[in-house]
Amino acid sequence: MSADKEYTYSDVSEHTTKKDLFVVIHDKVYNASTFVDEHPGGEEVLLDVGGQDATEAFEDVGHSDEAREILNGLLVGNLKRQAGDPSPKTPAPGSTTTGTKPKADASAGVGLYAVLLVGGVLAFGAYQYFQSQGTSK
């Protein structure tokens, strides 16, 4: 099949079985039939989004670069949007997202350590203060 072929949502929605499974990710149509048994998350994950837009599910998981390369090998065409089709679930890659998780998670982890460190120092200081108060009586 040619990756230049255009599919409508109606076309894609007809491919929902394990042996004939299409998914849409960022308005590109992929034939996931050959990958169902190899999918690390299990076949149910793919079957749940078969025949529909799986963009949000794909991006929410935070797939690796290797997974994206495998996805490129499954490309069969592009989605041709028509009136009445659902709108895209997430923006196209590169428009507002980078395809990677934001680094806010890392800074939140550092902030947590800082809070724990300051809390520990304050607790130790309070312990020392009360110990000195108890011995001076």
C-alpha cells in the first residue's frame, strides 16, 4: 500500500479486528495488524483504539523514539477529513508540543527534595533547641 493513499474516518472505522486493524495518529493512518502481537502494552490497548483516532492515547503514554520509528513502518496513508468528522484529539506534532514530556516533572522532583531537606533541617534545629531547654532546667 502507498503511504500517499487517503482514508476517511469511515474507511478507518471498518478496520477494527486483530487481523485488520487501522489507527489514526496525528492525521496519519497506520495498519497495526502486524504489530498487535508484538505491542508491549498488550493487544487490548491497540484493539481499544482500533478504527479510530488514537493520537491522545499514543501521546499520553509517552512512547519512545524507537516506538515512533516502528510506527513509521506501519504508515499506510493520510486521513482525509470530511464534514462531520471528529476534530483532532491533540495538535499535530511540532505545532505546540514537542512530542516529549515536559521537564516540569524533573523540577517538581528537585523542589520536593528541597522541601524535604529544609524540613529536615528545621526538625533537627527544633530537636536541638528542645534538648537544650530540657537540660538547662
